Amino acid sequence: AKKFLLAKHFQGEPKENDFQMVEETLPSIKDGEYLVEAVFLSVDPYMRAYAHNIPEGSLMVGGQIGKILESKNSKFPVGKYVFGDFGWCSYTINDGNAPDRKGPRISPPFVLPDFGNVPLSVGLGALGMPGLTAYFGFLDICKPKPGETVCVSGAAGAVGSLVGQIAKIKECKVIGIAGSDEKGSYLTDVLGFDKFVNYKKDNIDKKLTEIAKDGIDCYFDNVAGEISTTVMKHMNIKGRVSVCGSISSYNFDYVHDPPKVTVPFPYILNKNLHLQGFQSSLYIHRFNECFTQMLQWINQKKIRHPETITTGFENMPKAFIEMLQGKNLGKAIVKV
Ligand code: NDP
């Protein structure tokens, strides 16, 4: 079995030699245990943010979908597929409980429900944690109404691409902010977003003045920083902001050199904005509700689930680094 350890805490952007791949021979399974072979592994921004919480030399945190190869646990039968926060490892022995590790979102593993004709990898995206995040983080916090204008940053990623599509289902006008024109064309031409801002090229303030003439009612924020301050300048009175992520600051050293932030507070104050942060784990007890609706929308072709798949377990660090650099469109996944 292969696994990746966090060899060194990241300084700035993660680098390939911050990781170390090691091999080990696993013991035989005991009563109550089962053996899983990783099929698809997830690489997510939170791994960058949380890596400083785990000691150097620890297994990298992360979720995966695996196939059960052997089992002495009747709840986890051989041949079924399971989602688990098993970390960056190619094989895992688990006893049905959440792995005993420090880290985010460590929840107990579960056998995946039937996806019908939808590919299994979507269990790491629209039918998994990013789907839960987009669905409740947007609907529950932004409470969109038909005809309202919704802006989403990180719009071409796993969560953002879903939020924009859900906003279209809810009959909103949708503006996406992302880092390249190729991503922008995909958002408008394929996913049905109304407008697009390339934050690396456009003057965001000027562009929003042109394309959000009626102001912005809902903002789903995946990035924070300057982009978000500028969006808030364009929000309407009593607008709602769902604070999902702050990827623009994940490479900062919060201890020694905290980021110098732009200040959105006058906009929050003067426009009576409602801001709410949330963790997807807050909604885990409503997973089935979200799963059923997302699966229906996927089958009705109302929701697409773009993926960027990197092949080879040994390419986990590369896939992770490239996702942080914005090379992914939709959910970034590693296929073993
Ligand atoms: P994505 O698939 O969106 O991948 C990350 C994307 O972030 C990149 O593709 C890149 O796209 C963009 N990005 C990278 N650096 C910057 C920057 N400095 N400024 C603006 N954009 C940047 O990841 P996810 O959809 O999985 O996650 C999106 C956000 O949601 C993250 O902040 C994540 O931490 C958060 N999140 C929060 C959860 C919660 O429970 N609250 C759960 C899941 C995710 P581009 O080319 O556009 O730059």
C-alpha cells in the first residue's frame, strides 16, 4: 500500500517535495474490519488551509471513493463502493468508524447510494461534499429569489460551478468570477451563466458596473480578499453573502506574516448586508435531501458536473498543486 505523508509544512505555495510517498505492507483484516482499494481521491483547497494543523510526517488528510476488497464487517460488503476520509492512501483497513486523526471533516465512512447512470467520480463532486456545500451554502444562506442577481467567485471550480447552475435553476441572473477566458466561455456557453468576469485581466469594479446594472443581491464567496471587497461594493441593500471559502489567502503565513486585507466593512454596514460563514459539515444530517435533488437535476441535465481528472496515485501532489494554481475546471480528482 502506498501513502503520502506531509513531509514539511507548506511555506507559501505547496511544492512536490513537501510530500513524501511511502510504501507499507498492511496486516490481515480483523473481525469488524474491511479492506478498501482507493479508486478516486479528492484534492481540495481545505487541505492547504488545514495542513498546518497536522504534524510533519502525518498522513495527508483527504476523502476518497474506494472499492471494498475484503470484509469482516456486514455493513461494508465486498464489492460495494465506500466514501471515507481515509487520507492520501491507496489501500485502507477501516472498522466502520471515522479514522482517528486530527483534521477537518473527519466523518464516519459510508457505503455509497446508487448513482444510476451517473459516474462514480461524481461522488467526490456534485453528489458529495462540494454538492452539499453548494446546495445548502447557497440556498440556505443566500435565499435567492427569481429575478435576483447572483454573483459567485471561484465560479469555474467544484463548488462555484454548481452554485451558478443552482442559481439558474432558481431563475436568477448569474455572474461568475474566475481566472481565465477559457473558464469564462465554459461558464456562459456550457453552464448557462449570464456574465463572466476574468479577475486576472478585467478591472472587476468597472466590469461589474457594466454587467450588474441592477446591483448584486446574493454573493457566494469562495475566495475573499480584494475580489470580494469589490463585489460587496456592488451589492444591493440587504444583500446576502455566503462566506464559503477564502482561497486567496490560504498561502499566507497567518502566524508570522498575516495578510493585509482590503476592508469590506463600510459596504457591509451601509448596505445592511447579511454575511454568514458556514462549514459543509453543518449540513451533513441533510445529506440525503441534497443527494436526491442533485441526482434528479443531473438526470434532468439541469446540472453538469465538470471534472479535471489526473491519473496515477503518485500524482496526488501534482494534482493538488495544479488545483490551487487554477488549472482545474470543475472538481479536481485523482484516478488511481
Ligand atoms: P475549486 O475547484 O474552486 O479549486 C480552487 C480554485 O480556486 C482554482 O481552480 C482557482 O481558479 C481558484 N483560485 C486559486 N487561487 C485563487 C486566488 N488567489 N484568488 C481567486 N481564486 C483563486 O475548489 P473547491 O470548489 O473545492 O473550493 C472552492 C472554495 O470553497 C475554497 O475556498 C474552499 O476552501 C471552499 N470550500 C468550503 C467549504 C465549506 O464547508 N465552507 C467546503 C468546500 C470548499 P481560478 O482559475 O478561477 O483562479
